[in-house]
Amino acid sequence: MNTDDFIACLAQTQAPATKWSWTFAASAAIGLGAASALFLLSAGSRPDLATAWAPTLLKVSFGLIAALALAPFVWRATRPNVRLRETLAPAALFLAAAAAISAIGLLTAPSELRWVIWTGGGAPDCLIRIPLISLPIAAALFVAARRFAPTRLSFAGAALGAMAGGLAAIPYSLFCPIDSAPYVATWYSVSIAICALVGLLSSRALRW
């Protein structure tokens, strides 16, 4: 059996869904725990966290929903299977909802406040911090993904990077002092996209 035949055989063999779920859940939890500890010990949380728990919870939910929306794509991309299109619907719906939230929030805000509401009054800090926080999470997910022999490495790397970005938004939410819905919907999404790009560029690490 040559290499092409071996890959074709693997593409028809599905890894048990339960094993995949437990492996990735454990890896995500380990990576998220390590990243959260490192970030919060170094940067701390927002000083008004006790009184700002409601918007903080919404931002935590944004990151969690992003990761869950990406789960079907990650599930397929990290296996020896090339059919990915049908798994993109949840992620596309999430992006559409984020764009709608941002647009509605800006359109209903006073025109003189739109820039501040959208950017927080400066360069969005999350564009740097979320990708940095995502690195330990992505590393844990990459190690787990290698066990399932992905064959489309670029897609797998981008999917894992994006999921790590969504999870990284969770501890970052405890630090982020900006609660504006357009800010979160826009720049958290862009940060997750940056994480996907990093995962894409690192996809060779998935070779087996």
C-alpha cells in the first residue's frame, strides 16, 4: 500500500466521536487553565469586576459561543476527511451575528460617540492579548489533533487556532474594561481571526 492509498483508507475511517470529544475537551481545559493562570497572574483582572459581572459574563459567553460554533469544523478538519463545507454553517452564523450586533450597536449610538464605542478610544488591546493568551491553548489542541491524523493541515491549523482564540477570549474578558457590544463583537472576532491565521501558519506542526 502506497502513501496515497493509505491516506485514502484513513479518510474513510472515522475516529470514535466520544474519544475525540474527551481528548479535545481535556486538551482545551488544560490549555485554557494554563493560559488563564499565566495571564491573570501577570495582568490581573479589571478592578471593578465585582460590579461589572453582567457585561463580563456576556463577553465570556461570546468567547465560549465562538469556540462552540467552531467545534463542528474542528471536529471534521482534524480527521482524515476532506469534506468540510457543511461544518462551516455554525461559524458563519456566529460571524454574521457578530457583524449584526456591531452594526446595530453603532447605528443606534450617538454619532459623536461611535468611534469611542467601536474602538474603546484607541487601538484595541485585544488584538494583541487574545492571540498571546491563545498560544498555550493552541499548543494543547495541536498535540491532541496529531493523534487523529488530519490530512488537510492548513484547514486543521486554522480551525484549531480560531478555537484557541475563542477560548482565549474567556480569561481576557476578566481583564478587559470595555463592555461596548460593537467593540466586543468586532475586535474579539478580529482577534479570533488573527489566531486562525497563526494556526494556519503553524499547521506544519500537525504533520504526522
